[in-house]
Amino acid sequence: EIKKGLAAKGIDFELNVAGIFSENDSDSIPIEKIKVWQNSGLINWLGRSDDVCSLIKQANLVVLPSCYSEGIPRILLEASSVGRACVAYDVGGCNSLIINGYNGILVNVHDISALAEKIEYLLNNPDIRIIMGKRSRDRVLDKFSSSLIISNTLS
């Protein structure tokens, strides 16, 4: 939906989607729908990847459109660690990592138009996207590095 809307505005970008498909997960998108999107050119379905870091490094922006609450999403930690700005819904651990407007952008859950607007904003403003990415990396190093977590746990 967002990809189509932005394309209609003349904003062309490649949407790479990676992940593990699970038939037993009620929140997962049916593989048939993913194949339709892939065949229509809306997405590049990459499936499972053992080298997510390389995929993220190739991206200008990482978007997590998950509406369900979880701990700090690993994809956001990985994206932040390599200096990518992130856009996500304001759920669960997303707001533990992303400071809205500082190192990424959070939008209200299920607000697809706001999600599209923020993706468009960062695609059209590479300088801001780069600054947010640098801040993301700094935040991960300052607050979420494994050595820091181990040290805090042991003290």
C-alpha cells in the first residue's frame, strides 16, 4: 500500500524484504500474497538471510511495520549498529531504542498514512537520514553494546 502510494507521487525506491516465513504465525503475511507483491515488482522478496548485516548496509533506511509488541526488535538493533535511521510503529521495545525525531521516527500503531509520510520524508532528506543513522549507531554503542549489558548485569 505504501509502496504504491509513494510510487504514484513519483518516489521510486527499492523495497527489499527479508525474513522467515512461518505458516503457524497468525501475524505473518501469507506467502501467496508475498509472491504476488514480488511478481508485480512491489517488493524484492529475499526470504531468509544469514547475512542480515550486509542487507542492512545496502539499505538507506530500515522500516519495521510490525504492530505487535515485543522486546527491542533485533532488526532495529542491527540497523542502528551499522548507522541506519529506522522508522517503526511506537510499540514494545521500539521506543526503547528509537528517540522519535532524533535517531529515527516512531509513528502511532496502524497509522499507515503517517508511516508512509515518514518514509517519504526520510527518502527525500538524505542528510537528515544520515544524521539519524549516526545517532542510532552512537545510541547502540552507548546504551546497548554487549559489553555494557554484561558489565551492568554483573555489577
